[in-house]
Amino acid sequence: MRRRRLAGRLESRMSGLGEFIGRRRKPRFEAQRLVSGQIVQVSGQYTNSSTHKQSTCTKGEKCPPGLRGSHFDLTDPSRHKTDD
């Protein structure tokens, strides 16, 4: 009897959470993965995959050198507007 009561309470509490389960957050920016020497499309802070150090990369310039097999992931895009 007690188990049924507890199960009923749990179901009533969980019923409102169904809409949140399985729903993913929308990313703030499109993920950019670059290899060293590749031209940057979006300026901002990039993190090296092997050393986990951040470097600032400007749009239109090459990515800084890194270890062999490593890549750079965009972690924080810059928020300025340009006249393109």
C-alpha cells in the first residue's frame, strides 16, 4: 500500500518534466574545427585539442601552429560587427 502511494507521488512530480527530457539546447554558434595553417572563417577564441590552450584567431588569417594531429575548436566567438 505504501509503495503504491509513493509511486503515485513520484509519477505526479515527474509528469511535468516530460517536455524537458530529450530536448536539446540550441548552440549559440556554429562549431568550427580548424587544423593549424587553415584560414579562419569566424574570429574569436580557439582552443587547441591537445594542449587545451586558447589562442585568439582573426577572420581571414591562418590558425597558429600546433602539435601534429591536433585541431582548434571555436570556444568563444567575438561579438563585434564588421562591414562585409
